[in-house]
Amino acid sequence: MERFKKFIELADRAVAISESDASWETKYDMIFSPEISRAIYETNVDFDWCDPDADYVDDVLAFVFAVKAKADDIRLALTSNS
């Protein structure tokens, strides 16, 4: 259960970064870092995302969209089991 909570916490951090006023390059560097994306992968929670390999904006938005969708789904499962 802890890995799912960690995933949600990291997903929320990624969303907050993506919605910040920072430049897209900074958002990209922060999200695709050991502290966020690598930590997300280390939770071993499966999620699907397609890397558009386009620019900072597209990469950040695609990753964050997929992570947020999975986190929202996990939240639903956790609240229905409470």
C-alpha cells in the first residue's frame, strides 16, 4: 500500500511542477530527474505513457497526464476500500 501512496505523492509533485510558472525546460529537468520520474518508476506502479519525443512541453504534458491519470485511479481504489 505504501508504494501506491508514494506514487500519488510523486504524481502530485509532478503535476504541481507542470502547472508552475517555471520555464518548460526547467519543468522538464525537474520532472525527468531522479527525484520525480526515477522515483515514480521505483514504486513499481505500472502506468502507460507515450513519449512524443517532440519538445519539452509535449514530453512534460504527456508524462504528467499519464501519471496523474494513474494516481487518480489509485485514489479511487483507496477511497472505495476505506
